[in-house]
Amino acid sequence: MTFPIDFVRSQFPGLNNDMILMDNAGGSQTLQTVVDRIGHYLINHDVQLGASYTTSQAAGEALDDAVASVQLWINAKAKEEVIIGPSTTALLHILSLCISKQWQKGDEIIITDVDHEANRACWNSLAKQAFVIKTWCINTNSMQLETDDLLDLMTDKTRMVCVTHVSNVLGNINPIKDWAQLVHDQGAQICVDGVAFAPHRSIDVQDWDVDYYVFSTYKTFGPHQAVMYGKQALLEDMPGLNHEFITTSPYKFQPGNVNYELAYGLKGVVEYLCRLGNSSGKLSRSHLSLAFQQIAVHEARLVQKLVDFIATKPQLRIIGANTSDPEQRVATLSFVHEIMNSKDIVEAVDPHQIGIRFGDFYAVELIKTLGLAEQNGVVRISLAHYNTEAEVEKLIGVLGEVV
Ligand SMILES: Cc1ncc(COP(=O)(O)O)c(C=O)c1O
């Protein structure tokens, strides 16, 4: 199957220049359809919602329609399960503040040392209120979070297990569906950071049976916002943090409401993905799934080139799964050099107009645990489906001279 790379690239106006962008796990390019929709909203619907006059009614309907497309994207059962906010970090803070109002002193929360701080710091801060925070640590031999280690941490006081679907450093895909079942069997809930997964694979919150799932839309070809899914029954029971008289979801979790034009823009991502899946462009789950099947194959082809290159350089070591298998990893690949500092490698690549990056990527604990802080973390190449084989070959040529 040929990947329609020309069609794909034509949809992203920010790619029309000489830069090769491979820091996509930091932020992706924005679709033209999204840019158009944001402009359209500001020109046609720029009023306050909820009034009885025609423009306000039309604006409300336009926004509802955009939220319905996000519901389809993640396969939520109801639009009340879709909460939109400024960032994943902010949404997880909101969740931790609201849900902890339902817990008792001594209740336990499990976080991991693999996660981005977004899914750690908000939970860690609950320790001040006498909740117990436990850390599920990576097995540094397998470079995985081992399920048995989680079971050892869980007790009848465990309320929440906070995990990442894909580490933004390691790139490996965690078995979220299995973990959700295990966590539920133990009577707890699961909160998943889907930020590093969402640009690469289809989201299906019902199939996985997760309780909360959060991702950032500025890394999934959309505007600078984030989406949080929560199971309706759980959200209904949970106190919010909006004005007291606002008691329904999602509004009770959206203080000051959402940024209307950006939320309206989100439908542009769903429209694009469905069109990639099927030229009819009809919005459907099967078209989303077809789009991501193509994306997975294309990205694996690109990653294989990087894996093959690194195998020829004994001084380089992949930090994460040493494979391009799309079942096991996404196209975010990190490595370190036996001697060179990660910063020096990236800065030697910079003049070639290739955007890669070094650091801890706010997965600070992981980088500490792996003993990589001293060398400025890892070098991370994070590809998106709009990257080409030629771009990867150019990077490999440059890296070959640098390392
Ligand atoms: C895996 C992961 N989780 C969470 C975040 C935080 O996202 P946001 O910037 O939307 O708060 C990031 C951002 O880099 C990330 O990579």
C-alpha cells in the first residue's frame, strides 16, 4: 500500500519551507483545515454562547458539532464525557483536585517513574492532604513497567493508578487495556496520559475501558488545547471546580468555559483523518481506523531506517524498545552516545535545518532513574506521519558524520 505522502503534506501549510521537523512529540504542525475553521468561527460565530438570539444559537450548535467529532475520535459514549481544556497538565490538575474531594485520608494513588510530570506532579501534590503516593518503577533491564510490580503496590486503599500509554522518551506502547482490567479487578480507577500515543494510533476509550484518558491536541495536528475523557458515571458523581451552580459535565470541569474558536477548530483534525482513511471524507470510526493503520505502517518504515542506522553505530544505544514493530512502539525514538553529550549531538545537527531535540522532555524521574541526567538526557527523534523517507535519510547522513 502506498502512503499518500503528497496529499498528507499538502494539508500542513507549515511544512512549506526548508526545515525538517522531527520534534513532533513536542508539538505537531497544524492542519490547514484547523486554521480555516478557527478563522471561520471568529468571523461567523464570535459571540457569547447560551443567548436566545440567532448568532448565539448558531455558535452553540457549531461548537456542539465540533465536540461530537471529538467524541467520535476517541469513541466516547456521550459528549458529556469530553472535557476540553488548555493543556494536558491543566486538565490533569483539574481531575486530581476534583476527584480527591471524594477520597479519604490514607487513600493511595499510584504513579510511575516513566510518566511526564503532567501525570505525576498533580498527584504528588496530594501527599500534603495525607493521601499516600506510591511509585511504580520501570524495570531497567526490560525497560518496561512490569505488571507484577504494579500488583505488589496495590492494596484495598488504592483509588487511582496513573500511567502513560506511550512514554514520550521510550516510545513504547503500554498494554493499557490489560492494565485497565487489572486495576478495575483490584477496585481502583485508571488515569491514562495518552499524549504520546494520540498522534500515532486510533483512540478507543470504550474498548480499553479506561476511566480517564487525556491528550494534547497541539501534538495531534490541531490547536493548542487538550482533551480529557472521563466515564460519564464517574464524572457525574465527582464535584467540579466551576461556579457552584454549574453541576453538569463537562461544564463543571471547564471553569470559564473553553476557548471557543480552538475547540471549533478540533473538528478539522477529525475531518482530515477520516479523509486520509477514505477519500469520501465521511466521518466514521472505520475511516479513522483506516487512517491510523496507514500511519502506523508509514511511520514504522521510517523508524526501521533509524533502527538500522543505530545498529551500525556501536557507540549509540536506543533508550526504549530496539524495534520498529508498530505493535510495540510509535515513531518517537531516543538514543544516547557512549561518550558524547546529547546536547552536543543535537547542536551539531541544528545547522542542517533539522529539528531534533535533547533533554528529559519533562520525564524528569525517568531520565534520573536511567542515570542520563548528566549527559543532558537523550537525543529524541520524534517523527510524525508527514515526515518522509528522504527526510529520515538526510538526518541519518548528518548523524553519521556527527557521532
Ligand atoms: C507524554 C506527555 N504528557 C503530557 C504532556 C504535557 O502536555 P501539555 O503541554 O498539554 O500540558 C506532554 C508534553 O510534552 C507529554 O509529552
